[in-house]
Amino acid sequence: AVNTIEPLTRENDFSVSLGLQTSMLFSSLVGEGRWTRTRWNFGIGLENLAAWLGSDSDRAVATPFIGFELEPHSLNSGYLQTRFGLGGGYKFGLSETHGHCDSPSNAPDSCRGVILRAGSSLTIIERVRFGLDVEFMPFQKDTNVPWQILPSLGLQFYF
């Protein structure tokens, strides 16, 4: 209740989000300027969760990533926290005939390589996190759409 009057700066947070890509993200405050806070973030995204849990015969894909987030003071309050992020990572996985990392050539390494990631998130009452990321895959040159949109919903925890 006190945080609704004067929002306190949180040093570190951890979030778990579900969507087309299940992601776990750690964010740490780097500095605070006049208009924005800057944060480093580190995370991993898992695609095709059923394959990770063993109930699907499709291939599992893991994408560790690193980046930074900007948290504008003007878009934050005790009820809403907004962040904009940019980062990169590496996609590990294999795909043959279907899935997010599909390519017309059906090459066994069609789901490996560098990714660039941009996105935003909105956290309500410091717990419920809505996210929207765009993942660009420059290594998939033979596809019509070398990017994917990743909406997500999750929980955020501070420590």
C-alpha cells in the first residue's frame, strides 16, 4: 500500500512468462537518470515446451539472451511499471519440417544462430507482467518471415 504513494526503486527482479516462448528473465538495475532507469537483463526462452517435458516428438529450442531495458519515470507509478528492451542472443535447436524455426530447405541447422530481440513489458501492481517481444533471426535468410512476435503473460518477483 505504501508503494502506491511513492513507488520504490527495485534493484533486482525475476519473471517467468508463458506464451509462444516460455521465458525466465532476471533484471538488475544499473543506473538511474533524470528521465529513466537503465537495467541489464539476462534470460532464457524455451520454445515447444511439450518437447522439453517429453510429451511431444517435435524438437525443443532454447534461446539464451542478454540485453538492457529502459524504464521511463513518466510511464511508471505504484500500479503500472513499463519497460522497453533491446538485446541479443543465440538460438539452439533443430527443426525438420515444422515449428517456429522452419526453413524451406529443411536444413538440420535451420534453428541455430544469432537472434536480435526488441520488446516492451507492462507490469501491473508489481506482479502480473504482460510482454510483447519481436525476435529477429538474421540467420534464416531463406524464409519469408525471419522474425516472430512473442506475446507473453507472467509473474514478476522482486528481491
